[in-house]
Amino acid sequence: MVSQCTLFPTRTLEVSAKPIQRQISQPVLPREIDLKEPYWYVVSDENLEEFLERVKKENPNSGDLVFFAMSVPDYELMAYNMQELKRYITELKSIVVYYRTVTTEDIEYVKKD
């Protein structure tokens, strides 16, 4: 029983490797963001009456006048948050573009700024 492996002749095993063509589907990129720019009014004690007259003239059929107010530090915080979003989206887009160019051979992707 100890010699059972030696009864069979040894065989040569040939190992070969070749690259496999990968099939990675590319998702469609979302359409570009279409942001509209709002108009910001800066109202202070000095120009409050002028602002009220302007709003009444521009919107004669509107009902009550409503204000949305924000302090200067909160406005700076909002501007910081928007910059952070812009940074994050830009970095995420560069990652997507990288993987798209790495995984496609025949499609040439042109980066739009």
C-alpha cells in the first residue's frame, strides 16, 4: 500500500495562461446639470424702502411680501458647502472618467470641462 503512487508513470503537466477579454458595460453618463442663477438682493436699513418699492413694481399681482433672510456667517457657510459639493463632484467625475478610460479600448472618451 505504501508504493501505490510509484506504480503509475509520472506525467508532465503543462500550464499556460492567456489574458481574458473582459466585458464591462459602461453606464451612460447623466446629463449635465442645468442650474438657473437666482438674483440676490442685499437689503439693509438704508435701502429697505427702495427695495420694497422695487418688489411691488416688479410683482404687481403678488400677494403678501415674504422675506427669506440669512446672516452673513450663515451665507459664508452656505458658500463653503457649495464649494465642497463642487469639489466632491469634480473628484467623483475624475474617478468615473478614469475607470471609463481604463475599461474601454475602442471608445475614446473626451473629458469636457
